[in-house]
Amino acid sequence: MSEMGALEGVRVVDAGLLVQGPQAALMLADFGADVIKVELPGFGDQARWIPLSANDLRTPYYEACNRGKRSVTIDLRVPEGREAFLDLVDTADVVISNFKPGTLDDWGLGYDVVAERNPRVVYATGSTFGPEGPDATLEGADLAGQAAGGLISTTGIDGGPLTPVGVTIADHTASQNMVAGILAALLARERTGQGQQVDVSLLGGQVYAQASEYTAFLMTGQVPGRANRGHPLLPMAYGILPTADGYLALVGVLPDRREAFYSAVGCPELAEDPRFQGMMFTTEARLELFELLAEYFPRATTDQWVERLRAIGVRCAPVDDYARASENPQVTINGYLTEVDHPAGGTARVVGSPIRLSDTPARPSAAAPELGQHTEEVLLELGYDWDRIAALREAGAI
């Protein structure tokens, strides 16, 4: 196994905010890139201002998305800050931002300006609604992506209230799309010697994440509808059932397992019920089946059902919250949550990489930087002397 990361020697300038841009840069950092986070002096990334509570000022969004980076404070709005940023970009392979479209252009830091100075740069931008069209310049956040992309319309049960997904899933999806675009552009640069602009959005990511469901709509003109504890395109024994102490996800029952399944549940007669034959039922039959099954599953705990059903080859999983999932051996053994050394001493448990490389694995860091912690260090690396750094500070540029 190599001691070098897959992206060793790649420099990333991360001017992102909150989740979309910073989480993309985080994945690059985990794979060995030198990520320099550029933040507004005295304020920083907005994620620094979303604490756990009024009494606990730790910031999970900032910590989660900025581990292993170096923080530099530069005000991109002032001429001196603009020049310092361009000097930094001259050394970069990748630039990341997710300001409102047009913001960096207004500050004289758009792709054309940056690429003229550094033609090899991969310039990745993220937005809410995409770079073109009537909503291109609108600001938004994760909830807007979930809403406009159609995801929220699929949640819950017919007749009940809609709800967003309880995580920043639109931001996360856009972040992963940004990583994919950056890596593709870096690979293309190996052939052409030229960088290029990469653009992703919350809206685009949500549409792409629902490609199968959108394709069903495009084929039929019919909106698939809401999850109804399962999936609108999968009218089979596929969905969520209540147990004595929680919930179980039943992930389909193959025909050769059907008799054993109904016997294990305690309703063997359903194996011959004409409503529930074949792989696919009618939507109405699926709802009827789950109403019947809901009478039996509360008779045992989730863990008991998992043991019984897996023993007969029926696919299922417990519906775990974060506390239970964090203790799941599959989560810990595979490094999805992992323990790493903390620079302040001791260890910290953090979210690890979901991607495993056999020779150049990801190496997550434990801590995010303090605001401006590495400003002088990075400027000195660029060849600035102490007098010039003092002048930048005097001008309010850093």
C-alpha cells in the first residue's frame, strides 16, 4: 500500500461555502490533495455560524466539510485581496466555489480571468439552479434543490404532509457531482494540457439522482407518486414495516422465498393469495399486503425479525438511527466512521471515506482549521515577505 495519496501533489483552492463546494474539496483532501480554504477575514465560511445549539457553539457543518484543509483569510472584494487570490490560483490545479453565479465575475475572478493566468486550472463552480436560465442568479440552499428537483414530492404517504429529507442531500449530491467533474477534467488535462470549467447545481444533481423515476415519467407522462413507505416504481414486498421496538426495511421477497417468508411471519396462507403472486403486484395489492403484514411484525423486535428473515434468505435491514448505525460493525469495520489522531492530542471519531482504493486509500483528517490559521504560512510559500503581508493586513485584504 502506497504512503502517497491518490491526489498527492494536486493543489486545490477552496473558496466554497457551507456544504456544496467544501464537501467536494474535503473528498479531494482525503485523497491527498493540498486544499487551501479561502475565507472572508473576521467571518469565515457561513458554516462556522451554524452551532449545535445556543449553549454548544461547536459547528458540525464546518467540522464535517473542512477537515484536513489549511485556512487562509482573503477578502476577494478588495483589489489587494483579489491580487493575492490570483497569486494563489497561479499555483493551483483546481479552484472550487459555490457563490451565486456571477459573483466571482463581478470581483474580476471569473473563469476567463483565472484561466488566462493559469490555463491548466480546473475551475469548478456550483449553484442552486444551474448557470443558465431565468433562475440562474437566484440564491438558494439545500432545501431549494430538494424542492425544485422533485425529491420532496416523493416523500411520505398519500394524503399526509410532505417533508424534506432530513439531511442536506441536495448539497451532498452536488458535491459528489463536482468531485466527478473535477476528476474527469484533471484526466482530460493529462491528454490536452488544458484545464476547463466544471459546473454543477443542486437542481441538476437532484434530477440526475432520480433518473429512473424521471425516466418513468418521460415514458408514460405519469408522475410516479409518493413513497408510501416503499417506492412508487416497485409494487412488491418492498417497504418499511413497524416492529415491537422500531422499524424494519423489507427489501423484496423472491418467489422461491415466498412460502418460507409467510410461514416465518405467521401467515402461511398469504403464499397462495392470488393478489400477491409473481414478482410485481398492483399498487393497491402492495398496500393491502403491507396492511396485513403490519399486524404481524409488531409481535417481535427488529433484531429478531432481521435474524429470522436473513436465516431464510430474505433481504432486509433494520431501520437504524445514527446512534445504532454508528455501532454497526459494517460501519466501523469498513471505515465509514473511523477514529483518527487529533492534532490537539488523543483521537477523534469522524466520518470516513465511502470510497476504498486498494493502493492509495483515503486518509481522513481529524480537525478543521481555525479561521485564518494558515494565512501567513501560505503567503510565505507564495514568496510574499513580511512587509507585504503586513501591508495586506493594513489594507483589510487578509
